[in-house]
Amino acid sequence: MKMIFLVDGDNNIGTGLKGVEMLSEQDTVMIFYQKGGLSPSRIQKLCGQSKARIQLIESIRGGKNAVDFQIITELGVLIGQREADYAYVISQDKGYAASIDALRARYAEAFQEVSLRPSIEDCLSLPFVLRAQDRHALCNALVKEYGEAQGLGLYNHLKQLFQGLERGRSQGRRDQTEQSEAEGKERSEREKKERSEREKKERSEREKKERSEREKKERSEREKKERSEKPVKITLPHRNRSRSRGR
């Protein structure tokens, strides 16, 4: 999650930079100022405790609304290029509202939030909750935002909701596991039955083949025996009777 703050250096910058020390390395603070109107050393002093990336941007031209126009132009570029999840103009000048509303209406899908706020601190409610990495950090963020009584009450309510969801998911996982086990058992029994039927069929075909070969062998032996037991007929040559009578 990336936040960019476009700070109007011509409009009560001390109030605008309140909360800058609470930002992280992911965040960027762009401070716009007119030449001669604000000392860079003062800005650096106000931002000295911040981990955010600080950029000092001097107005290209002088004039009453020069910083305002440059901030809106920069904001439009950032939104159009989708360079920030959260973009804030930090100023107490309400004149920015119309331009920000127009950007919000046209590029609603380009960011999570774009808004005009009087100080950086006023922008940190939602982002600080989203940045919480564990339950303890979430509780602290809620207490910081809503006070101890309401913050703890809200945290406990969320905790109960999450625990209920977790119990529901656990039950769902158990049901899914039981269903998976039942399907696995059914599949195993089906495969066992199919294997048994296949083995039975193979055994039947094997027995049929063995019986056929055995019958063929018995038939062959029987025919051989019959041939060996059959009497041999001997044919004697006939004597020439006429020749015999002549003698």
C-alpha cells in the first residue's frame, strides 16, 4: 500500500505536516512551495523524524495560485499513471475540493482514495488499520483512532466475527475432509470390485484355455492309441493258376 501526500507549503504547513513522523518508507511527501515563501531548512526540520521519502518542489512560476495549480497537475499525473493507492492534498484551502471531486469522478478505479485533508494525521485512520500486521497492531490502531473504550469494543467485536468465520471454515474443512475420505473409500471399494471382476474374468479365460488345450491333448492321444491298436491287413500275392496247370 502506497500513500502520496501533496502538501501545500503556502497554507499553514506546520499543521499540514502534523503526523509526518508516523509515515513509513513506502510513503512519499511532496511539499510544494514558492521561492522565497518557505525555507527548505524549516521544511527539513519539520520532517526530520519521518521515514517517508520527502520531496521539496519549488513552484515554477510565482503568483497567488501557482502552487495550487501545480499540485492539482501533479495529482492528475499520479492518478492517471496509477502511482498511488492513496493520494491526499494536504491544505486548509477548500479551493482544491472541486478539482479533486472531478478527478475522483473520472478516475475512480485508479486509486483506493483521493481526498483533501487539513493534515497528514487526518489521512491515517484507514491506512493505519490496513497496515496492521497482527492482532496486537490492529487493536492499537483502533484504540488510537477511536479511543480506548470504543477501540477495544470494536476490536473485540471484530475478533468474535473472525473467530466465528474461522470456526465456520474449520467445520467446512472437516466436512470436506470427511467427504473426501468417503469418496476415497467408495473409490477404493469400486476399484477393488473392478479388480476382483477382472481377475475372475482372467481366471475364467485361463481355465477355459487350459481345458481346451487339455481336451486337444487327450483327443490327440486317443487318436494315436486307436491307430496303434488297429490290426494290420497283410495282402499275399496271387499265384498264377494257368501256369500251374500247364505243369
